[in-house]
Amino acid sequence: MDSFSSSFNSFLNHFRASANSFLSQFEPLALLLAPLLTLLVARFLQSFLSVIHEKGLKATFLGFFMSFIKLIPGVKSYVDAEKQKVVDKLHSGSKSIREKWRTDLPTTGLGVGVIDEMKDEKSKDVDWQGKCSGTVYIGGSESEGHFSLINEACSMLFAHTNPLHLDVFKSVARFEAEVVAMTAALLGSKEKASGGQVCGNMTSGGTESILLAVKTSRDYMKMKKGITKPEMIIAESAHSAYDKAAQYFNIKLRRVPVDKEFQADVKAIRQHINRNTILIVGSAPGFPHGIIDPIEELGKLAYSYGVCFHVDLCLGGFVLPFAHKLGYPIPSFDFTVMGVTSISVDVHKYGLAPKGTSVVLYRDHDIRKHQFVAGY
């Protein structure tokens, strides 16, 4: 033992002498700065590689190139000036119209004449019926048919009610519950594969449904896996509401390219899944191309990694179930797909309800409870 200790001390002394001899040829300041510079370079490379992994090589170099170009004297000021021209043009186009708009409360009441004024202003709107795809989904005249029925029901039940007070507006509570239940039934809630616990809520539109689904997934995965730095993965074809949700709820967003068929690329999504992933998203269909993502494959992927999977049916929720029933070859897209944890579907689109009404659904109550916020 003493022999080993003596040999080890001899080795340390020899190593110390050799190291000091080698380092003596450098300036003390250089020895101090070298590890700091190495650390900074390593940090820069780590950040650079992280950006490449997140945005891709092409987008990263394009971003660096544009940033470098703006450093050239005169370029940034030129770009800013061109941007300002666009802003000024937008403002000038509506300036003459806005000059007639009221900016203060009138000193006296406007009387019944205000209705005529409103009708006159409305008559100047674009003739949109049947001509504005993706804007309003109810066609026909406001004075007849389904349009007229919707107006009467909305004014009778919802114009002057507050759904927060369920004990007061019991009729509203009933009708909202029925809309949620019927929508869920269209999307597989009564099928054995769904688990029989599908539940949900009505919202003010597709964006709110998506926001709630993302928030719920974040909190559910925090409880389930202890994830505190959440990330979600979406395809480039996904709705911009997911960008909004990522900013609202402090979630890192990983956006991956679509494949040659304009579908979400399952392989690319798999490559981006890590220990912080809380959610992946599929659309049926996506807004840009009307293409249905491979929901079944994404469901299997989400289930195998134990992460949430949201299906965006805001556009197709009241089309695909009926297309399937008519015999069209529609791939599975609802709660019968293993791995689907939430679905958003807009009733005010092809459900032909008034703006804005949407539904967000969850596979079970254990997931949905994370949608709610309890005050203390």
C-alpha cells in the first residue's frame, strides 16, 4: 500500500512539473482567457446547432444571412422605410372612412333612427352569401330558412344570458350539454374504442378550443410526467392558433415540414419527440390544402411515446363523419383512433351554427379536469 501511494505521489509530482513547464511559455492573461473563450465558443455552437435542429438548415442560414445583410449601412433603414410605406398605405385607405366614425359617447340618445343607420351601414357590406369560402358557412337570406331560424334561436336564448350562471339559465346549460354530447357521438364517443368517457365543453371558436386543448395537455403532462419545460410538435400546415397557444402558455413549438403529399410527416415528428414533448397535432383536414393528416399513424406514435395527441377537426368535424357514412374512403380520424386525447371541432362552420361556437372534446375526465382553473 505504501509502495502504491509513493508511486502515485511521484506520478502527480511529475505531471505537475511537466504541466507547469508547458504552461510557463504562455502569458498568464492568455491562460485566463483561453477557457473563457472556449466556453463561449462551445455555448455558441450549442445554440447554433439547437436552432438548426429546431428550424432546419435552410431556414437557419437564411435567417443569419438576412440578419447579416441588415448590418450593411443603409440596408436596415431602407427595409424599415419600405415597411412604413406599406403601413401608411393601409392607414390612408381607411382614413377617409374612419373620419365619420364616432369616438365619443353621444350627448343625447340617438333614438330609433340608429336602427335605420345600422341597416344602411350593413347594406354596404360585401355580398358574401355563397361567395366567401372559409368566412361564413351559413348561406341564404337572413329573413328565411335556416339563417332566419338561427337568428331567432340565438336572440331568444343567448343574446341576454350568461352561461356561467347555470342555476339561472338552465335552458342554456341543457342545450350546450346536448351540443357537446351530439358532437362527441359523431366523433366516436359511443364506440367501444373510445373508452366511453369522452367529454368536453363549448367555446367561442376554433382558436379557443385549440388553446384549451393545448393548455390542458400541458398541465396533464406536467402531472403525469413532471414536464416543466413543455414542447409540442406540429406540421407546417397546422393552424396558426398553435403558435398563439405556444406563446400564451410558454411552450416550445417545433414545426416540421409536410411530406410530398402535403401531409404531416410522421417520421419527422418522431425525430423531434424528446423527454419534454407534451403534445403532437394532426389536422383533418388542414386549412392550407384540405388534406387529412395520417391520424392513425400519429395516434400510434403518440401512444407509444406516452404523449398527448390533438386532432384539429375544426374544419372537417361536421363533414367527415357524414362522408364516411355515405361510403367515401375516409381514414379514421376520431376517438376510435388509439392515442387521440383531444379534438377541436367548430360548430359554426359546417355545423351551421352562429358565430362563434365551437366544441373541445377530451378522451376522459382525467384529462379534461386540467382544462379548468381553480381560484384560491
